[in-house]
Amino acid sequence: MEKKKSLAIIIAIVLIVIIVLALAGGSFKKIAQPSVTLNILSGSENRVLEPILQKFEDENNIKVNMTYEGSVDIMQELQNGASAYDAVFPANSIWISMGDTNLKVKHQESITTTPVVFGIKKSVAEKLGFVGKDVTTKDILEKIKSKELSFMMTSATQSNSGATAYLGFIYALLNNPEVITTDDLDNETLKTDLTTILSGVNRSSGSSDWLKDLFLQSDYDAMVNYESVIIDTNKELVSQGKEPLYVIYPKDGLGIADSPLGYIDNGDSTKEEAFLKLQEYLTSDEVKPELLNLGRRTAFAINFENNNKDVFNPDWGIDTQKVLNVMKMPSADVIQKALNMYQTELRKPSLTVYCLDYSGSMYGDGVESLRNAMSMLLDQQKASEYMLQASPKDVTIVIPFDSNVLDVWKAEGNDSTQLANLQKEIDNFEPQGGTNIYAPLLTAMDEISKYNVNDYTTSIILMSDGQSNAGSIKQVEDKWNSSNLDIPIFSITFGNSDDTQLQELADFSKARVFDGKENLEKAFKEAKGYN
């Protein structure tokens, strides 16, 4: 009898569950299958908005799918039509104005703003006389010229924070013109001053967030970055008991990242309606406090009464009521010329050593992918598409290896014949033997020691498709430490490479590992963007 009762109870419960599910079927289906999906091409700095976007998804049954790319990649995708995306959300309007040649972007509106500033250790800022006073770009220029100040900054041709800072330097050094013209950029005094400022860059990267991570694990005095990133950095520094950065807003020219969200019109009215709903949500009074908590000024509150001093901390030099002299953004053709000048004339020269795996396992598709990737960098026509051209003072060294170092090839400057000869060496060499990723690194450091590295942005880029079966990381680490040089060893994974070995090299040299297993050309492009 008890068994029958128990069985009857179980059956009743099952029936109730079935009925509830049937009645609620529509809503369950609704949760599982959003009414529409918005595919958004976004700058990586918007990752912090994901909790806010998740809340929007839950409340509106609209899926927001973010794909994060660098500024140049966003620009190029727009130039190619961006048919896979419904919206674009870069750090700055300049990438839309330069990329939207097909005029497909509409409903463009700024979601947040954040100034691009100098963050300097407060003790250093005090020593420089920068605390409690208005600082001009020329004040900064003089301190760099006297070797009292060096700083980290992302590449102007690869990352928005670097580009915005660089354009701000131009605006200030031209004495705040109403409009910057292409002729203005030919001013020789301007070029000299820009070269001096950029000579102060001691570490570069292709990512603002990674620059922050590098600062946190190292001992540098200053970096140029978004105010919001400086805030995040300071929170972490304070939690570690370290000295925070002091924010300097150059008085005579400041770049602002205006974080525009724009709709890519591919003729889908349903997606356009969903986009407008998302845009309205992100600019609503409900969301503004959440954006401020993230250290982002909202588009409608560049200057505001600071009620959150834990975030916009005055002790860190942050002033939310300061009237900012924001530069007037030049036209797309002026920006393009300025960025080309940066890459080919003005930036600190690069000294780059490529250690390329020619072990037997690279035979076939592997070595062809490697050759194509290097061609993208050495062929200056191809490199210009990604704004990665060489400058007349660059040094490019290639070290092929298997179980041993096989050769050393070199090209100095940007002479097309020298670079083409370098590519011929790469193309004509065939894979052979085993794998020793450590031997070429020792040779690379010997080659670097022949130059005054203070005059260069220096890095080693190691590409391997296997596990090292010879050599020792200790040899490399000992030599790296004894050289007393800040040389990052960036690594690119491929095939069956041992990511653990490559990550160990990146960790002690304050570098990073790029994944080339799916797209080797993209990995080489990203790695070179850090140099």
C-alpha cells in the first residue's frame, strides 16, 4: 500500500511539472531563444561593460554578441563593409570616420568619455614640479628632453589610446589651431618636437589594458593611458600597498576617447529597432551611475560634481570639474597622414629579432604560413595596410633555428631591397631537425647587445610549433638578467607548440604569448604591433 501511495505521489508530481512546463512553454522558449541577436564589433576596453550588457539582455530578450578587435582591425572591417556585424563600438570616432567609406554607419552616439592622460608616480610628479599646477605639453617635452621623464604608451598606429595621445601632442604643439591641415604636419619644428616626445617611450604595446597589466607587474614611473585605466591601475596599486599614479591633464591639448556606438545598416529593421533600444538603455539615467562607478565619464557629464571620490579620487590628481582643453579632431585624411608619419618617421625606432622555427615538423603548410606571415611585415606595401611599415632607423633581425641556430639575417632601415632579400632568405630555407627554442634567444640577446638599446623599442618575437627538446630556460633567464636590459620575449604559438614553455619566457621578460594556431598572420601582426 505504501509503495502504491509513493508511486501515486511521484506520478502526480511528474504530471504537475509537465503541466507547468507546458503552460510556461512560451516563456521558456523565449529565454532560450532571444528575439534578436546584435553582433557588435567592439574595442577591447568595452569588456568592462559586459555586466551592464547582460542586464540589458535579461530585461529585453535581446542577445548582445560582442567581438573584440583592435582599432586598426575595426577600421579595416568597416572599410570592407562589416557585413557580419550589426553595430560598431570603438574607443574613438576617428576609427569610424576613417573606416566607414561605404557610409553604412548611422545613429552614432557617444556612450562614455574618458580623457587620455599621463599617469605619473606621485613622488616623480612632485619631483618634476607637476603636482598642483597646470602642465603643458611643452613642460612634458622639456622633462623628456632632459631625461627626467620616460613613459609607457601604446602604439599610435595600433591602439586608440596611443593614437589619441599622439594627436593631442600635435594639437598642442601647433598651438591649438582651429583646424589641423595636412600642410601643418609638414612643419619641421613640429616633427622635431614629436620625435623628442616619442623618444621618451620606454615600453610600447598594441593594447591599453595589457599596458596596464605590464605596469602593475613592473617598476616604471609613468604611462599614457585612459583616465579610466589609470583609475583601475591605482585601485590595484593601492590594494598592493604601492604608490598610485598621479593624473596629469595637459593644459594645452587633451585627447578624449568618446566611445561611440553606431548602427551598421545592412537593411534589417528588426535589428535596427533592437540597436536603438540598446543605445537608449546605455545612455539612460539608470545606467549612468554604473558607468561612473567604472571610472567612465558619461557622454553628457564630461565635467560633473564628484560624488564618488573612491573612483575619481582627487588624491590621484583626478579632477572632474576641471575645464578640459579638448583637441578638435582633424579630418580623416589628416589623421591618416599623421599616423603614417608616426609609423615611418617619428616614433622611436624598433629593434626586432624574429626567432623562427624551422624544425622538421614545420615542413609543408607550417613553413608556408610562416613565410606568408613574415611577408606581411617585410613587404612594405602589405605592411602599410596594417600601419606596420618599417622606418629608416629600424633594425630587423631574423634567426632561423631547429635544434641549433641555423643562421642570422639582418636588414637595417626600410630599404625595400634589403627587406626583400630578407624575405628571400626566409622563403628559400627549408625545415629540418629538432627543436631548441632557447638557443636562438641567446643569440638574439648577443645581437641586441651590439646596439644602444636605449635608442630603440626592442623586442624578441619567438615563433615555434613544438616542444623544445634541448636547451634550458635557465640559460636564457640568467643571460636576460645579467644583461640588465628590458627586452620582452613575445612568443607566437603554432601547431603543437608547448604553451607552458612559451608562457614561462613571457612571464619573466614581462611580455605575452600570441595564439597563432588558427591564424599565424594575425598573431605576427599583433606581436609586431607591440614593438
